[in-house]
Amino acid sequence: MASQFNRLFIWGFISSCITASSAALSLLSVCTKQVPLNGFSLCLNGLNACLIFGWMIAATVIRFRHSGNVCAGDYEYISLGGVVTTDPLFMPSSGRFLKVYSIILWVTPCALFTLMICIVCLCQSPTQSWHNFSAYDHLQAPLNVT
């Protein structure tokens, strides 16, 4: 399990390197006015976004399954003598980081999307709201109550 945690960190580092190189290529394309370089940077950024999304899913699954909880030190194992065992295969600081980072990565887009929807709803003018479409009132059938 510790090897899976380490592999996650390696892929996260690779993704960060791709992000940095994509930003450098984008900056270089702006400075030199090379359009193909900017296109390559955008493609690299798109592939990196897929890699980051896959990393988010893998990190969440690996960290929050039972073996990930054990490796992260979420459980305390007490030996028969009453002394808490410490094993070098437990990775509590890495587990804590993956837990907090995974939660942040999943909550942030949801919160930003919710905020965006609230801003759009609040900034909408009264003449454009859904309940003020008087132009379509003639399409409604009159109610004949007898």
C-alpha cells in the first residue's frame, strides 16, 4: 500500500511538471508570437487536465478504501503489551495530506460551480427571468371552470 501512495505522489509530481512546462510554453509562445507553440501548449494542458482528473479519482479510491485507511494510520493497532505499534510501512503524514488534498480537489469545483450559478441568478435582470415571459401567455389554454 505504501508503494501505491508513493506512486500517487510520483504521478502528482509528473503532472505538476507538465503544468509548469505548459505554462512556460504558453509564455514563450506569447513572447515570440508563435501560434503553433501556443496550440501545442493548449494540447499539453488538455492532456494534463485528463491526467489530473484521473489522479484525483485514483487518489480518492486509494486513500479512502480500507487498506488506504490502514496505511494512513487512521487505525491504532495495540499489541498485547499495551504499546501502540509503530511500523515504517504506515504513512500517517502522507495519508493526512492525501485526505485533505482530495477533499479540497473535490469540494472546490463544486463550490465554484454553485457560486457561479448563484451569481448568474442574482445578476439576472427582472425582464429576463423565467417567470416574466408574457410573450408566451397567449399560448396557454384558458381555464373553463363550469
